[in-house]
Amino acid sequence: MKLSNGNLRLRLVACAAVAVICLVLGVVMPEFAVMQATSWVLYGLLAVSLTLVWGHGGIFSFGQGAFFGIGAYAYSLAAINFLPVTNETFSAVALAIVAAAAVAAIVGYFIFYGNVGDVYVGIITLAMTLVFFTVLSSTADPKYHIGAAQLGGYNGISAVPPLTLPFGDGGTALTVVQSYALVVVVCALIVALLYVLLRRPFGRVLTALRQNELRTQLLAYDVRLRKLIVFTAGGAIAGVAGALYASWAMFISPGVFGLSLAAQVVIWVLVGGRVSFAGAFVGALLVQSASFALGGGAGDATPIVLGAVLIAVVLFLPMGVVPTLANGFASRHEKKLARTSLAAQAESREPRLGELPFLSESRGAALIANGLEKRFGGVKAVQEATIEFGQRGVHCLIGPNGAGKSTFFNLLVGRFPPSRGAIELEGRPITHMKSHDRVRSGLGIKLQVASIFNDLSVRENLWLAAFGRLRHARSADRRTQELIDWLGLNERADDSAGLLSHGQKQWLEIAMVVATEPSVVLLDEPTAGMTREETSRMAAMVRLLGRSVSVIVVEHDMEFVRALDVPVTVFHQGQVFASGSLDELRRDERILDIYLGRHGQEHAA
């Protein structure tokens, strides 16, 4: 959910207050406790990087430990070489951040632009972590050095300079308390910036992407680019934590690339709460303090106890400690409002079908599919399909199950690349465009099952659709209100979209499509699950759309097709079998054979 201005201010104030408390504690605690607290805060910052990538970006990664290690090694190598020249090490911190972000960007590019599945992202990032561990463990020979810094193999790099300011002869190293204070301030600033980012349009789109990636793409957002940006930002944050950790420990070894740290980061985030930045610090504090109490990482019982804690959290606190506590303080009044919203479903009126909320009268566009073919292995799902759809009007695609019409629809949408053939929109080739680029070019797409953001409000759903077209927040705000008025959902505007009835969800998705100002609208079985009355209203809506734009409908419901009274194309065995009006096709014995199954029987005889 997006943060309101009030919530954002409250979180920023809370962030500042926690930072001040931590700074005060740093002054009164013993030096040993301050040193221990510094490491735990840095672990929390590392967990924040995974919270951003996984909790808010929906990208499960085992690579945050690797980016942490890259930042630590880059700082160590740079600080050893820079300190004699510059008398400071903050330039080494900057280099460490750049190094970690660069590696994250390179790995992320190949993952996201290579369309790697979600499951394989975790495998690839884990493999990357193990590669770094193997390589750096093999550098014990003195020939492996960068400038004055020896890599050291398993023994690691010792005598890493602490954070040093460029004052005095050879610089002035920060004390334990000063280093702790700097770490606290850096963490507070990073978390504050992340809160602000989530309040910005980028953060809203990120929330939508996590909840429904396909619909986000169909609102003209490049989900691959946004995933890459989040993954890179997560790598940079992990790099900050790694650099500060190396300066704190004044030593670093290949152990930071081990399986232990990679798994612990995931445990910290799960325990604290996957979507909570505060939970990242709480999870790291709880787990690391438990580990410390059990004798540290060398304690034989530690892995068993941590495993038991993880299982308990997953079973009894699946949202994590902080979100569970926050939800526990939710007021009964809010719950009552949710029940009231459910009871008010019947009171919401339907969209005004005498008008369409286009910003301007759309001119529509011609869409031409020329010789489209799609093979799945040795199976030809679509064969030499050529259809021209006019600049305005409605056109239905029908056919029995397995006829190829849905595959043809997905070729138009851009979900499948064609094996052969071409697609043109108003004379412009779009054959190899991704779905989000096709939407920007003028396609509006509604899927069979209402594809909306169920956990976001009605207003937020429409805002995302409007912003995808307008790319201006205030204009999107105004456009959103116009669409809410048209839908007749003013009383439900701030309710979660998942609380709407089935029909209202369908209307909401139609409004989201209209918000993109399409010149061609693609509808996949828009009446699925609707009552007769809702189907009749949908037919009126489709005819109304057809007055302004070209509308292509894939449909099974013959009553709905008859109500539309528009040109129809029949698919059979992946081919365009016949075209004409529904009455003409009903008189064609071949069509009856296909739908009644007689065609296949005659061939078998």
C-alpha cells in the first residue's frame, strides 16, 4: 500500500527518534557494547537491502551477502592503497558502493533482461555467492595482490584501515563511539530515503509490480527496468554495509561469501518482517543476540536454535515480528469500516454507459496480423493467421477450445513472440515489441480473469493506470477522480479492490484500460463469471467502446456475441477458418460440424 503524507511524516519522525535514542545509548554504553552494537546495526542495514529487493521488489535473492562482501573487499583494497596518498578512507567507501552496485547491475541485467524465472533468480544469486567464495579462497599466494593489499586467501585481508578523516598527519581515525554514531546516522538516512522513495510514483509502481507483475506491465510500465533499478539499489545498500563493516572489523575474509551469511540475511528479514525496514533491524538484533548468547557462530547449538526460531516464525508469525505487532494495534474502527464496505457493495452504482471517460475523442487505429504463426515444439498453435481489424468497431474471435484463438490473442498482446509473421498497428510494426511498449503505442488489454491489484485501493488501481499514461502525478490524481466518478465508486474509492464484487472488479479493469487512452482494445472473455444482467451491460460497454476505437473480443459466450451483432472470425486447428456475421456463420454446416464435433468424426470414419 502507498504511504499517505501523514504516515510518511510519522515514519520519518520515528526514524529520527530511534536514531537519536541509539546515539544516546552509544554515549552511555561500555566501549565493548558499542562495538557489538555497531556490527548488529550494520547487519540490520544488510537486512534492509534484502527487504527492499525481496519485500518491496518481489525479487528473492541470496546475493545480498555477496554484495556485502564485495563492498567489504573493495573498501579494504582501496583503503589500504588510498590512505597513504589521501590521508582518508571515505573515498574507499564511495568506491565500495560503486563496486557493489556495478556488480548488482551487471548480474541483474542478465537476470531480468534474460527473462529468468523467479525461482532461478535465487539459484543464480546463490551460485554467484559461491563463485566469489571459491575465487577469493584461492588467493593465498603472495602474487595475488592489488597494489599494497594482499588478498590473503582463507586468511583474508588484515590491517584494514578504519574510517579516517583527512585531518592531521596521516589522517585522523574515528573512535569506536564516533564510528558507531556515523553508522547509526547513515542507516537512518538510508531508511528515510527509502520511505520517501516508496511514497514517490516509483515506489507506488514497485508495490504494484510486487502484487501483479503482468497487470503492471499491461499498464505500460517496463517491469524489467524497475526490477533492475531495485536490485542495483539493494546491491549498493549492501555495499555500504560491507564497507562500514570492514572498517569496523579492520579485517575481512572470504567467509562473508559463505552460505552462512547468505542464509542468515534471509532469516533476519523473515523474523523481522519481509516488508518492514524497522523489522530488518529488529530481526538482525533478535537473531544475532540469540546467536551471541549461545556462544556465537562457533556454538554447536546455534544452527539448531536458529533453525527452530525460523520454523517457529514461519508457522506462527508468517508476517514477521514487526508487521504482526503493528497489525495487532489496528483499531476496531478500521475493521468495522471494512465490514461496512463489504455490506455497501450493492449500493455502488454501475458505470455511466452513455459516455466514455476518454481525455479526448480517440481516433482509433487499424491493427493488422499478417501470416502469424506460433509453434510450441512440434505443435503449431497458430498457422498463417491473417486478419485486418478496422480503425473503429468491434470484432469477435470465436472457436472451440484449443482452436488457437487465445494463442492468437497473446501474440497480439506480446506475451508470446511469433514464430513467423508480422503485426502492424496503424502501419507501424509492433511484432517484436514488449507488452508495455505495445500499450504505450496504443493497445489496451483486459484479461479473462480480472487482473487488478487486490491489496491496493480502488483509487490506487486507477492512479497507477492513469500515471502509466500521463507520467505526471498531479494529472494522474485528477484523472483518477474522473474515473472514480464514472465508475460510481466514490463510496468505495479507498477500499481495497479485492473487496469489490466480481462485476465491479471487471468494471474497474475496464476503467484501468480506458485510463491508458488506447486506440485498440483487446478483451479476453470479458463476460466470464458474469450474471445475465452484467453480461448485457458489458455488451453495451463494448459497443460504446467500438464507437471510438477498434475492439477485439475473444469470447465463448454465443449469447454475448449475438448481442454485439458484429463481424466474427472463427478459429479452428490454429487457422482462420471462416469470417462473417454470426447469422451467416450459423448457416455454415462446417461451423456446426466444428462446434458439435461432427467434423472430427467424419475424418475418422
